[in-house]
Amino acid sequence: MVGPGSIILIAIVALLIFGPKKLPELGKAAGSTLREFKNATKGLADDDDDSKNKDAK
């Protein structure tokens, strides 16, 4: 598990590598990518549930 010290260290390294102007853009891109991934996996799970319900009927 990642502790708070590790998160702070990662944030400092990211700030040094990308700079303060690029960091919000990268965070926004990462958030939207994660959101799309969750929606896609939710859609797959819903499709799987639908197919199970059809087979049961």
C-alpha cells in the first residue's frame, strides 16, 4: 500500500519533472482517463449481467 510519505515524494518528483504549469493538465488528463476506464468496465459488467439474466429466463 502507498503511504502518505510516498505520495508526497511522488508529487515532488512529478513537480520537478513536469513543472508547475503542466501538472494540472496532467492531473486532469489522468482523471478523465480513469473516469473513462471506470465507465468502460462498468459497461462490460452491465453487459455481463444482462447476458446472465437472458440465460436464466
